[in-house]
Amino acid sequence: MSSRHHIDDFMRSRIIGKIKEGRKITDVARVFDIAHSVVSRLWKSFKTTGMCSRRHGGGRVRSTTPAEDRYIVLSAKRNRRTTAQQVANQFLAASGKQISRKTVARRLRGGGLYARRPVVCVQLTRQHRTARLQWCREHHNWTEQDWACVLFSDESRFSLSSDCRRQLIWRESGTAYRPENIQEMDRYPICSIMVWAGIMINGRTRLHVVSNGTMTGQRYIDEVLLPHVRLFRGALGDKFVFMDDNATCHRTLADQDCLDSEGIQRLVWPARSPDLNPIENVCVALGRQVAGRNYPPTNKNTLIRALTEEWDKLPQQLLDNVV
């Protein structure tokens, strides 16, 4: 379902100013990432009326007043588990005015409340906890020089919400096991991008946008191991250690044969331990940087460009600290 997003008056004045400077409509549309037809209509309207602000039409009279809108939002905040239909029933009992469920949903979106669902964290069994503790004890005496030879890597998925195009979601199941760290995510992403990232202490980093589709063992070899991991192995030599988790696409026989043929040593990794991987914190920082941009991404192309630009801006001190 398509939705319209109007340009505010400040953005309109900037667009008109660029065209007055002699810029072409095509160039201005590319700079602001807006359709050519939108900029063209705005320029024609400015030449006709002499104003860059948008005239608001009359439209249908709203079924609720601003005070009633605040009451609807407050009712939902008092009980986060209530549904839009339940809020509508409460509003009917309190005011005697009947409104639809969709009206309640629109008022809640206007108040910054969206449909959400909790993320189920990964459960740790006794065997998992034992393996994690053993792994930590085995690597307890590793020095900074030892960890400097390790390439920490993982795939992460970044999505844009359908309810709010400027809300970026970083999705990674099981990043924390405590209840207070369980995140909530919007249900309907309009686009989703998977990226593979690798970090090291010595300043060698790599970010690769994975093409559409599901990551398989063969794609992992063709898109990650051969074009990226092999380069790290050539730069560091025999001391290089490669870390990846126990995802199915990472543990195929073809993957292991590829690593053996290239002389790449793999770090043994305990199952269900994304919280031990420092790159998870880097992905969180990357998602926050992208969401905090002056002009957040609104589609797949701008999201890819924003992720690439913000990755290059991440300070090396951040990578060193998380490792």
C-alpha cells in the first residue's frame, strides 16, 4: 500500500533556492532524493503563486478533537498491551462518540505509537552455558596481540519500517539474554538489507552488502570468503584467525574445504553466543548513526548509501574498545 509524504516548507524553500541558483530540476531532484515530477510541480507552483508553502485543502472534518487525540494516546500508553479496538471501546464508553479502529490507529501513529511485537531471545541450555564458560576460560590468557589477529565477522539485517519510513531497525535475534535488553521491532518493514561486516583491532575493516535472497553455503564462499576473508589472510599471514558464528551457511563442508585450501584458521565458537561477538555492538552503533542522520534513508538505495558512508565514519577507537 502506497503512502504520500509531503515536503515541509523548509525543504520546499531549499529546493526553490537551488533552482533559482541555476541548478537543473534533474540535479536538484537527485540531490534531495526526490522524484523529478515533485520538483517540477513545485517549481511550476512557485512561478504561478510566488509562494513555496503548500496550500492545505479543506478535506473531511476530523472525527476527534485535539483533546480527544491526546486522550486516545494516553489510554494506549497506560496499557501498552491494549489493542486499537479496545482503545476505541474505551473512548466510546468515556465520550459516547464512536470511532473506528483505523481512526485510533492513525491517532496513535500521530502520537508516535506503532504496532510492535516482542523479540524472542535465544534460550541457553545447561550445555550451552557450559560450552560458553569453557571457551572463555580457554581464551582468558589471550593478549591484545593475539586478539589483533582475529577477524570478527557476522551478517546483520537492517530494515526500514512501513509505519515510519525514517525509523531504522537493526534486527539480530538473541543479542542479549536479559529481559530488559529484549528489543521491540515494527511488524511491516518496507525494505530489508543484509550486510556482512568484519572488524579487527589493527584498523582493517570491511563492509559488504549481500545481494538479495537467502545466504547459502555457496554464496557465503563466493560473496564473503573468497573476495574478502582471503584478503585478510594474505595481509596477516599464518597468524590470521577468522571468527564466524555457527550459522548453517557458515558450517557446510564446502565452506570448510575453502578455508582449508586457503590456509585460513577458524576460531572455535560456542553455540548461541552472539553477545560474545564484539561486532554486534558495532552494528548497533552503525544503526544508530544511520537513524540519526539529518536526512534518514527512505528507500533501499539510500539505505545502502547511508550504511556505507556511516561505516567509513566509525572511529577505530570504537572497534578497539568493543574487542
